[in-house]
Amino acid sequence: MNITIIGAGYVGLVTGVCLASVNHDVIVLDIHEKKVDLLKQGISPIYEPGLEPLLKQQLQDHKMTFTTDYHEACNQAEIIILAVGTPSKQDGSSDLSFIKSAAEEIGAQLMKNGTIIVTKSTVPVGTNKKIKGWIQNRLSGPYHFSLASNPEFLREGSAIHDTFDGDRIVIGADSQAAAAKLEEMHRPFNVPVLHTSIESAEMIKYASNAFLATKISFINEIANICEKLGGNIEDVAHGMGMDSRIGPHFLQAGIGYGGSCFPKDTNALVQLAGDIDHKFELLESVIKVNAKQQVSLVNKAREHFGSLSGKKAGVLGLSFKPNTDDIREAASIEIVKQLLAEGVAVTVYDPVAIDNARSVLGESVSYGEHLFDSIEDQDMLFIATEWEEFKVLRLKTIAKLMKNPAVFDGRNCFSLEEAKETTVDYYSVGRPAVI
Ligand code: UGA
């Protein structure tokens, strides 16, 4: 099939590369020339395991092209997939301006009947109706087109795997023919397909992310209570997860969720509910709990030292989770800002996210070239991301490198048994401190 993707961001690029790899002919449009130039050379502007080799292969096989030209991208497409960003506005609601301008450009360029316009960007329920109007307003002739919502469920860091091995593909189309065509497009992925209305598909995306965020805030609150009353959150989560109605996934206590999705989508759903005068109190609490959780390690450090002023801290891990260079809404950044505000000198290290961090933290911190730079001679060490290279470190080694070793582990990377065998004062999440 001839498929066009609008937006070469994370979702658009991964989707485009994967669709090309199963033999569709894919054009990806982005309005940023520099990005398109890089992509034409097979260079991925984002760090995503497996993406760049797969991209290079599609270019070599002539299954994929990149352009900035809407006419070239849209006039022959059978399917046009909208994958532009929907960032948060000040009030937390979704900013649909990129969607609107893309829809208007598509409308102006449609030159044949039967094109299916698919929304993959995460959009509030009801947006597809608006998209229809924006396209219709710009049509240059009496062309008819179909609309569909086809949300993505890709996790950063494992997006390629999730495309080929996802739990479900959700298709909400306005006609049976469009639904069947989209099912055919996805068939090579061999992932179960659910057909729904457009509105249900739009809601499935928000509700899924909000539910997952709720699971995380819930387990983090149980962890906080375990710390005060006794109990080990890992055993508790294990025991809860053995109940098949609860399930074992997404019960890892830590320093909260970050990234470009959960924070944005939970806020947008609260706003969306507010628009129809529904106060989504549960989700509001999930968001508040997460904000507190992100800086909970600094509170532990303050209690440990009395005052943090004048001390030196290392922070290991800046990305919001391993295997990505994305630092958006990452707990690490909140921790660093809080430490700086309390007069701490901070040295940070991350295997891939340093450049992104530099654009946010500037010269306010020192940047370690090696992970030991963030450990050596520090008064305290924070672990904010569970990168594999941190987990293989031994607390004994950390103890040797630090002045008065105090480790605040936000991702429970080490066992309590190991901590007990060292001189490290070890604080983690939802487990007793080892002092
Ligand atoms: C999330 C969803 O998992 C995807 O299904 C969805 O498609 C995507 O958002 C999106 O809307 O585009 P992602 O943000 O890439 O994917 O990352 P996750 O792996 O879900 O992790 C999100 C955050 O939750 C991370 O900060 C992670 O550390 C935290 N987390 C996750 C926990 O603290 N505990 C857990 O048990 C799981």
C-alpha cells in the first residue's frame, strides 16, 4: 500500500520504518528540513534501539522516502497517518495546532477519492470530528475520504519490539471499508485487532495511559507506607501481581513516572473531563502523588544529613527510563533542580542523555564523562534511572569511591543483602533503609 506519515517524530518515524519493513511503500513528511536531511541519509534524530539499522535498510530497499512537500506526500496516498505532536498547553489540555495545520494541508492536497486519514497522535475524544471539518474546509474538489483513529501503544526504548509484538491494534474507523483496509495494512504484524468506534479508540489510548499511571502511583504510595510501617514493596508487589486480576506488570515502585506520555496524557484527560464538568479526582491524585514521588529521594537525603547545603551529590541516570535519551518530565531533572535549590554541587552522568540534559540544565551542574565521575568523592549518590550499567556496579565499589557513602536508589537497583555487607548507608523505595 502507499502510505504517508505526517510527522517524523518518535511515533511517526517508528511507525513508518516498521510499515516499510513489511513491504508497504512509505513516504514520511516532516516540516523540519534538517530532520528530513538527516533521515534521507539514514540517520535517526532519536535514540531508539534497532531503529537506525532498520531505517537504513528501508532506504536501501527503496521502500521509504522523506520529504517536506505536502503535495508529493499526499496526492497519491491510499492512507495518510497523522503522527504530529500534541503537546500540553499551560492548563494541561492538548494543543491541537499541529494537527489542525497538518489536516488543512492534507485537505488542500487531496486529489483522489477514498484516501483514509488515520490519526495516530494522541488526541482528545472528539478530535477526529474536528479533523474532518479542517480537511473539508480546504478540499479543492468534491473528493470523499474516510477517517480513522488508530492510537499507538509503543514504549520508548522498545518501540520496534512493541510494533511487531504488541498486545493489540485498535482501529476506530468511520466505514467498514476503511476498517478492513487498515486491518489489512497491519496484517503482517500479526497482532490482535480490535475494531471500535472512533470515539472509543480515542478514549482507549487515554484510559490505558491513565490506568498505567494510576498503577504506578498506587504502588508508590504502598511503598511509602511500607517504609514507615515495615514490609518490603518488592514482596508486596510480587504477592499482589500473582492475582491474575491485578497482574504482575507496572507494579515497580520507584521515583514516579516521567516521559512524554503519562504526564501529558493524564493532565489532558483531567482537562477533558473538566470540559464536561466532570472532576476526575482519582487521576488528579495520581498526578499529585507522582509529583511528590519524583523528589522523595531528596527528602530522604535531607533527613539523613540534616542540611544538604554545601554538600556534593552525584546523579546517575537522567533519561526518564533506560534505553532512551528522552529526559522529558524525568524525575532526575526534578531531583537535580531540588538539590541545586538546596545549595548542593551536582555532577550528573547518563550513558546517552547528556546532550539533552545540557540543554535543560546548562552550566548549573557538572557533567561526568564516565559514571565514576559522578561517584568519586561525592557525599551522596542518587540513582534516578535503572540503566543496566548502573545495576552491574557493586555497592562495595561505590563505597570505596565515595567520601561518606550514602546512596539514594530511586529504582531499587541493589539488594538489601548486598547493602548490609557494605559501609554504604543505603536508602531505596519501599524497603527498609540499611544504615
Ligand atoms: C507509555 C506506555 O507504556 C505506552 O504503551 C504508550 O504507547 C506510550 O506511553 C505513549 O503514550 O506513547 P513510555 O512513556 O515510553 O510508554 O514508557 P513506559 O515504559 O510506560 O514508562 C513510563 C514511566 O513509568 C517511566 O518513567 C518508568 O520508569 C515508569 N514506571 C513504569 C514505573 O515507575 N514503574 C513501573 O512499574 C513501570
